[in-house]
Amino acid sequence: MSTTATIAVSGDHANSPVELIEVQLPDPLGHEVLVKVNVTALCHSQLHNLASERHHRQVLGHEATGTVEKVGPEVTSVAVGETVLVTWVPKDAEQADRSAAAATVTLPDGSVAISPNVYTWGTHLVVDEMYVLQLPDDIDLDAAALLGCAVITGAGAVVNTAQVTEGESVVVIGVGGVGLCAVAAAARVGASPIIAVDLTDEKLDLARQFGATHTINASTTDDPVADVMAMTPGNGLNFPRRSVTGADFVFDCIGKPATVAQALAMTRAGRFGVRRGGMALVVGVPTSTLELPPGPLLTGERTLIGSLGGSCSPSVDVPKFVEWWKDGSLAISRLVTARYPLERINDAVADLKSGQIEGRALLDVPRA
């Protein structure tokens, strides 16, 4: 028996408004799970999707909490009635190595809207169980939606991709929801200093609440790279025989060509003959070709690396981040700085695009 659902679907063309469409979702097959959505969140990556030309309409969203209403006959990891997290990252190695079809929704006109993995902007969803993870009942299930992307992407980049340790210096460029999680994780592991870089004092003030020890407003300073160098004095000499300065790790949570170049420039050069240089991590989604000067990579023995989903295995990392939440190290609830009803999805998208959302915005889904 099908389930009536309201799903947010992209328009036919780039930058066209999102449409809320009533559809009939079929009962789950195989490893599929039907989830009634409780709350979902907005991520900047959806802005890239909406701004891109497309060959087919898209179903959107990739972090939510909800309740399992139906399961396919091959589902083994979740059960009807359980409270779950929906994420776009396969939850463990076993699931990641299993092939799964793209998530699709048949629209009333017979066309199909597609996501490569999940969709969460709607009242219900049918996705593979590899993206559905049981949650404990004793947490704030609204803010818990952010575990599905913002938290694993930002915090995971620090603890998994970079493996930052106590006393190492960290810069985070862009302190929206993902960047704030990176700041909090850096504070949790004892990094020092932790430097937040953004364009508004409001976002930088919020970053200090999450553990930043220094802030740089890139809209008012003459040279944010020079500012980082002044805040991160090192020891020894680099290859050109100059004093080593710069951060051990720089996390670019924006992904624009200019910020990637800045991230690389903010890392410390290697101490010649003693240790390699720092690491710049691309955490935000790049949407255009990167052009970087090759000299700093070679002479500074720096590293430029991408971090996808924080290199996380959600079945391992989500419980860890929940414990951080409970012990006060990761204030996930404070990441929520805006809320919208699902029917105001286009207002939420517009506010996110214009930079009015400091942390993360939630979409409240009708409970009936």
C-alpha cells in the first residue's frame, strides 16, 4: 500500500524555485526503509544543486531525524517504530561496499526526480538502510538532524581526516554549521590556537562560543593570511631560510577557489630537513576549477587534501559525537539558529543563499 507524502522537488532549470509536490511513495523493497520525517536541515551543498543545470529534477536534503514506518524484506539494521538519523554517508564499511540504487520519486506527471543517495526535504522518504542509523531516545531529536551532515563533515574532518592532536594549531575558514563543528572538535582534542575566519562579527562571536581562541574578520582586515602567520609563530627555518610560521591545519569550509588558495597559504612551511609542512583541507564543496601556485606545495612540503563527509563511518562516529554532545564538548543544539516550516522552503533557501543564517537552519515537517 502506498504512502501519501509531500516532497520538495527542484524546478526544471537552474535557480528555479523549489516545488512542494504531493506524491505516492511505494512500499519499500529489498533494503529500503520508509521514514516519517521529524525535522530536516539545510546545507549549502543544496544551493549548489539548485544553481546547477540539470538533466532531471532532483529531490533534495540529506540530514534528518524521523521514525521508521515500514521496512523492506531484506532490512536487518533498523525496525519499524525506531527513531533514526538519515544521512548521506553509508553508515559502515559493510554497507558502503554494497551496491544501492539511486533514490527516486515518481511525480504525478510520470516523470522521476532523483537523488544519488537520499532526500529529506519532505514528510516521508524511502531510502536504502545504509543511510539510516538508529538514535538513542534521550537526545534532542530536532538538533540531532545535524549529526547527518554538519557534525560528521566538520568534526570528522578534524578527528578523522586531519587527525589533529593536542597543541597543534588550527584555522577554520567559514564558520557556518560545518565550520562551527570543526571549531568544536578542534577544541575537544586540545588544539591551540584555534583561529576562526569569516566575514561577519556575529559568526565570529558564535565561533568563540564553540571554542575559537582567535578570530579574523576577512572583510575588514588587509591580509587574513598575514594575520594567521602573526598568530602562529613557529620555530626553525624553512627552505628559503626564513622563520617557520603558519598553522598546522587549515580547514576551508567554503570551497571557493579564493578560500582554497588562502587555506594553503595559511599553512606553515615545513622545517627543512626536520618535518613536513602543514595541511590544508577542502571541506566545503568546490564548484569551479582551482588554480593554485605550485611553489608553496613543493618548497613548503605542504599537503592539500579533500575531506568528504569528514571521512566518517556514521555507525562509529555518530555515537562518539553524541557523547561529546552529552558532555558539553559539542553544543549541537546551539548550531540551530533558524527554523522554518516546510512550506517556507524557498524563504529558507533564499536566507541561506544571502548569508542570513549564522549556524544551521531546520525545516519543521508537519507531524500529522
